[in-house]
Amino acid sequence: MSKHELSTPASADILFKDAEERMKHAIEHLKQDLAGYRTGRANPAMVERITVDYHGTPMQLQHLASITVPEPRQLLIQPWDQSAVSAIEKAIQRSELGVNPVSDGRTLRITLPPLTEERRKDLIKQVHKRAEEGRIAIRNIRRDLHEHLRQMQKNKQISEDELKRYEQQMEKLTHKYIEEVDKLQKAKDEELMEV
């Protein structure tokens, strides 16, 4: 066996590892996005990524305060710097959460109202849109991988049979991550429909 033949599967392995890392990243991104959707329960992820104008510098709320859940439908935000309370309050009011925090000058409390049926349906539509964006991202990664594999076959780095085998492997990998998106979407749908 020549040195060239030995190196070929390794380059395909590298392509598959890269594609899988990118797919994992797409899933993590989707998880973070979905965590921000308000359900009937309080979750720090709902506010962690809200951008606050902290003394002229945009910062995520999670870097300015501790965020806890003292009750199932309440968030408690305790800024590390008391001078940031009003800036955090304004940022939350401007966010898409649709809530008004209550401030005592040192902390902020957000009590989540129960979701209306209309709001639940709207959130589910948004979740489905985000999930579809996740599926598209995964299919785009598959397309890139497929193009690389076809180029390798065209350049005689892999045979037609190897290409077919790699395509099957690629489809299994893609299916695995599309299923992961489906599971995340289903779990979020169920969470949103809980009364």
C-alpha cells in the first residue's frame, strides 16, 4: 500500500470530525436560543444574554449579576455593582420578555405572569422557526462535507466505492443531529404547553 493510500482515509476522518464539531456547535447554539424562550417557569437563561449598557460598555447581564430562581415563576437578579441596578432594569424592560422588573434599589425581581394561549402558540411558532434554522445549519454542514468528499473522489484521492461508503456515513451523522434538533424542539413545545 502506498503512502498516498494511507493518508487518504485520515483526511476524510478529519473532514468528518470537523463536520461533527460544527454540528455539535449548531446544537449548542440552538439549546442556548431555546433556553431564552419564556415558559411558565423561571429560568436564568431567559435574561442571561440581555445586553446592558454598563457605564457605556455593552455587557451581558450574566457578567453583571447573579441570577437565581427563588420561586418557580420568579427570578432574582443581584448586581455585583449597585450602580448597575437601573441600567439592568432598563435593559430588561427593552427586551422581548415583556416583563417589568421590580427594584428595591439593590436587587431586581421578575415575576412571570402565566402565559396566555395566544402567547404560547406564538412562542411555539418561534421555537419551530429556530429549530428549522438549526436543521438548515446541519444540512449546510452536510453539503460542505459532501462537496469535499466529491472533490476528493474527483482528485482520485478516494474511489467511487469509498465515496459511497462515506456518503452513507455522512447521512447517518446528519440524521443523528437532525434527530437531536427534533428532540429539542419537542421538549420545548411540551414545556411551553404546560399550564
